[in-house]
Amino acid sequence: MSKSPPRLNATSPDTLLRKLEWTVLRRLDGVLHGDYRTLFRGFGLDLAGLREYQHSDDVRHIDWNVTARLQSPYVRQYNEDREITAWFLLDISPSVDFGSEEVRKRAVLVNFAAVLARMLTRHGNRVGALLYTGGAANGIDAMIPARGGRQHVLHLLKNIMARPELPRAPATDLAAFLKAAQQVINRRSLVFVVSDFISAPGWPEALGRLALRHETLAVRLFDALEMELPDLGLMVMQDAETGEQIFVDTHDRGFRKRFAALAEKREETLRTAFAQAGVDALELGTGDDLVNVILRFAQLRKRRSQLTGGGTASRNDSGVIETLTAGDAA
């Protein structure tokens, strides 16, 4: 049975980070053996030289002109800029405050941001964050500039955890948030868009434009109750953002089947949207073990480094939506 991430409650940012460093980062260090580059690569493009192609080389680095002249495949080697600037685009709108058991999606968001930010800053990289609650006209409610160090991670956590839960807010508009982020993030960066992606239409196009300039990962938060309703009899369901309430009879098998069908349709729409935007999507549930999710992501990144792009989106049993080429699928 998977372990749930630590709960987000009245604990301080320092206490939470210490707990995550002990329960999550320590475990990751043991299994990744410090090879954080499996997950994060720099963006340097300075040509260092050429060498013959070897098995497992990235085919995107093949120099076709040299290959044609020498009748043997050669790849370009680059001096990599090891420093990374990472940005966390965090959706903390009211729908993210939902959780069917002890852990809410907001707690998962905070834990993920804390672990990844600390992984990055431990290796000399910088992290920043943009926060969305739906209250700002320009789409960004708060900005934490990109800096390095553990103290900065604590500052970032303090800002996120200080955001109050809103009883209601305008419908989430991720498109406006992502467009505003494009204007703020100037340098090529690693971008994590962390959201449940319950939003007004238009965000897939904005996500695709963001991914054209930055290495972008969509981290989709979800709760099991959003996928399938248990038989609990009569209950009140409330829209987290508008406050609208309706009575439903979950004892009605037909109603539960219709709910599940609509949930599956939304899942398919999300898969298509992520694929069309050209981004990998990591699914992170309120009951998931954060270590396992990050390890699965590392495995995906390792496989993805060998692919040339294109293809169709599919969900594997690890909860990761990945893009496969026709050759890889064969």
C-alpha cells in the first residue's frame, strides 16, 4: 500500500521541509545515487566537438552533414551549462483545496514544490515561483523571484503556505496565468506547471506556447473521488469555486456510471491536451508516494532522451502520460 505524503496543516515551513528532507529526499538520494541529471539538464549549446555515434546516444545530436561525408554516423557534443533556473507555476485556486481523505491536493502541491526546489538548490540551481489564486487581474497573484539556497526554499514555502483557503473565487483561468508567466520568465528555464487543470478553456494553447521556449512539465493533481464515486447514499456536492451545491444520490448505480464516464472523458481530453501542447505530464494523486512518482518520472525522462518527438499520447500504469514515437511503440 502506498504511503501518503505528509499532511499540510499548521506546521511551519522549516518543520515541513525538514520532514520532507528526511522522509523523501533521503530516500531519493539512496535510489538515484545523486544522479539528479537524470531529471534536470542544463541548456548550454556550445559545440565542443564531434565523435562517432554510440548505442544509446540521442539521435537528435547526429550531425547529418558529417555523417554523409564520412559514411558513418557522428554526433555533436556540447559543453553543457549546468546551472538551471526553475520556475514553479502553482495553481492554488479553491478546487486545489479538495481532498476526499486526510490529504488535500494543496498539500500535495506544497510537498512536490518543496522536494523539487530543494533537489535543485542543493546542486547550485535557482528556483522561483508564480502563484495563482484567481484574484489578480493580470493572472499572477504573487511572484517569488528565482534564487538559490535552502533559505530561499523556506521563503518560497512560507509564501505558498500563507495563502488562505478561499471559500469561492472566479472560475479558474489557467490560460491567463500561463500567458502572464510567459511575460515574466525571460530566460530559458525549467518550468513546472502544478495544477488540477480544472479550468476555463484555452489553457492547452497557452501551455504549448510556454513549452516552445521552456522545458515544461505539467504536474496534474487529482483525488480518487474525482474519478469514481463510492456508494455513500444521499450527499451534497459543492463546486469549490462558485459555491453552487446540488444533492445527489450516490446509491444510484446509473448516476455513478454516468459520473465515471464523464470523468474518463475528461481524462481523455487532458491526455490529448498535454500531447498537443508537447509536454510530459506527471499525475500526482493525494494518495501517492511522492518518491515513487519522482522515480517514475526519472525513468520516463531517461526513455524520452532517446526519442525524437512526435507520436501519440498514452498513459502507462505508472501514472505518467508519455509521448511515444512510432518506432518506440513498435
